[in-house]
Amino acid sequence: MQASPAAAADCWRATCSGKDPIQMGCDDDAEVLQQATEPDKSVVVRLMWSPKCQGVWAKISRDLDTSPDYVYGTLWTTRDPDGGIEKYDTTGLLTDGVAGAYTTMRNWKTTSAKACWNDVHAQYDPVPLKYIRDNNDASLPIVHGLCTDWL
């Protein structure tokens, strides 16, 4: 008996950028690269990756009874290796009764990425890049959300 071949994805690396991971078949082999969970487990954000597609995206889940009223999920990316300006893909506001959502993908090969949630706005990064001034960490404190590490 021979194993059937895995279904082919509809995109690869750069052609996945901005595309829906489920519509492209990239969720078939999706792996959690990293996960950040609120202490009360009300919100969980995951940085997802598909080996088959070489795409990365953010996936957010929340407990409808205990999570904040406003929950936005965001995939933040930078150009690698030179860093560059952060770009974002967002779930937008998870409306009443919506327990989970995900962002579109980015090309894993040419980016660094982190997944975040916040209760402020789709464009708000609760954990911006470290800002060092005069050898001191001048980064803003973490407020209004949670992020995975940059990978």
C-alpha cells in the first residue's frame, strides 16, 4: 500500500504574502512556532507557520466570557536581515461572538515576525522593538496586549 501524496499548496513563499492561509491550503501542515497566553487564559495568540507554503501568520483565540471587549490580532513583520520598518497584517476587531481569527500570510523566507493581540487598535503594537538610547533601554512598557517573541 502506498501513501497518497500531500495536497499541493496554492502558493509558495512570496506568492503567499497577503493571502488567506486556509484558502491556500497552508493550514494543512501548520505548526505553532510560538504561543503567548494571557495569565487568565482569556486570550491566546499564536505565530503560525506552514512548511509546505513557507508562509507565516498570526492566529488568535479568546474566551468569550473572560476576554476584553475589544480584541485585535496582528502579525508584525520586518524585512530580514536589515530590519526595516514594521508592517502589519491584522484580524481587525473580533466582533461579538467571534472566538477566533487569523491574519493573512507573509513570506517566511524574507521576514522576521511576531504575533500580537491588543485592545486598542489594529495598528497598535503592545511590544514595539527595543529602543536603546545612551546604552539604556528606553522601550515603552508593555500595555494593552501581549506578543510572541520575534522569530
